[in-house]
Amino acid sequence: MNKETKTYTIRVEKLTDLNPSVKLFRLKFQKPFVFKAGQFAMLHLQGEDGEPFKRAYSIASSPKHKDWIELCIRKVAEGLATSILFNLREGDSLKLSGPLGKFHLKANVQNDVVFVAGGTGIAPIRSMLDTLPLAQLKNNFYFYFGINTLDDFLFQDELKKFEPLKNFKLILVVGNDPRWKGDKGFISEAVMRKHTPDLSNKEVYMCGPPGMIRFIKAYLPNLGAKPEQIHIDAWE
Ligand SMILES: Cc1cc2nc3c(=O)[nH]c(=O)nc-3n(C[C@H](O)[C@H](O)[C@H](O)COP(=O)(O)OP(=O)(O)OC[C@H]3O[C@@H](n4cnc5c(N)ncnc54)[C@H](O)[C@@H]3O)c2cc1C
């Protein structure tokens, strides 16, 4: 842990169901919690046997808010932490440490930026997007968002607000949903080649499950991305 990492007692202020398996947790601090968009927090929990354990969650809200954060959490079947978290009620208290992690935007990046997220991997990207004055920036922003079905299209209304911007493009890739007529399956090399064929001058920020990250990281060099341009938040 670095010196900015502290332990806090927080209160569950608001719970919102984003879909049947994903909840947004708004957690309230008693003193300011300062972090960079892209970082994560560690929740301190206790199993039924009384054993303490911790789980990491990316901060999904903007660093502009200093007295609360939001976490966007998917329920995992038989998951130790998520079974506890999905039983929390508004008003409950919890211990949290943070901020942690080096996954954050380079300052004043001039290059085009490619965000890639799978499912709840949108969490740190949502936080990053909120810090960017997109309308005033000259560089282009692409966001590949991989989801299973359209019911997993988290923060749809917020993302729609970026649609009028000429320098922002959302590329939704939907695994399997007959309602979807756009890109289907995984965020494959073919899909990326179609929308961003040359990554040699772009910064790539990826977040999501380890399998997705491994799959995409393997083909990025074929599109010209060098290792120093690839920034990864793998949830391993
Ligand atoms: C930096 C970071 C950021 C993250 N951010 C987020 C986020 O924003 N949102 C989010 O939803 N998640 C996030 N995660 C993942 C999160 O930390 C947890 O791993 C996730 O919530 C599952 O925790 P759990 O305790 O409920 O599941 P676990 O109990 O850890 O189980 C995970 C899976 O393993 C299986 N399993 C458990 N024990 C066994 C066993 N003995 N044998 C076989 N299988 C087993 C379970 O059935 C389940 O499928 C992040 C992870 C990291 C590292």
C-alpha cells in the first residue's frame, strides 16, 4: 500500500439495480476520499466463519465527488464477497481502503484514445470519461464496449449523451442478441480493424475479465500498438 492508501468506514448510501445481476453501490465517506479516475478500492469483508477477506472494485464514479464513490458490481454465483455485498442495505457500514492502482489516464494526452471494456469493466472508463472535457479536446475517443446481451448495456443513457460529439465513438459489441444489428460476438481483431485499423498513434485503456484482456492484448500489436501504449486493468 502506498502512503495515499488509507482505511475508511463508509456507509452504503444508495443501492441501484442496473440489471438483474449488476448493482451500483454509492458509498459515503465521512472525510474526503481523493483518487484518480481509473483507480480501485478494496472492500474489507468477513466470511460466515468470521475470517476477514478483501476484494477489489474499480471506482465507477467521477473523482469530482469527494465524499462518495460508486462501485458497479456483478453478482457472481456462489461468490464469497458478492453474496455479502448483494445482501447489504442502505445505511449499512463497511470498511474500505484505497485508492489503489496505477490504471489512470496519462495527463494531457494528445493522441487518440481507445477505451475497451467488458461488462462491469466499464466502471473505471465511466470515471475517466467524466473527467475529460471531450467537447473541448482535439483528439478522438473510441470506446469498445463488449456485452453479452443488450440487457447488459450499463449506463446506456449516460453514454448516449456523448453521441453528438464528433470526437467520440461508441462501438457496442454484443455477444448474442437477435435485437442487435451492429457488431456481434467478441471484441475481435476484425471488429477493431474495422473501426480503428491503425493503433500506432493511439493510447489503449482496457478493463475487464482476464480472459477478455488476454484475448485482445494478443492481437493489439497486429494493429500497430506498442506495449507502452497499452494500459490494462486486469481483474485477476
Ligand atoms: C483491480 C480489480 C478491480 C475489480 N473491479 C471490479 C468491479 O468494478 N466490478 C466487479 O463486479 N468486479 C470487480 N473485480 C472483481 C472482484 O474483485 C471479485 O473478484 C468479484 O466480485 C468476485 O468476488 P466474489 O468473492 O463474489 O467471488 P469469489 O468467491 O472470489 O469467486 C469467484 C469465482 O470463482 C468461483 N470459485 C470460488 N471458489 C472456488 C473454488 N474453490 N473452486 C472453483 N471455483 C471457485 C466462484 O464460483 C466464482 O465463479 C475487480 C477485481 C480487481 C482485481
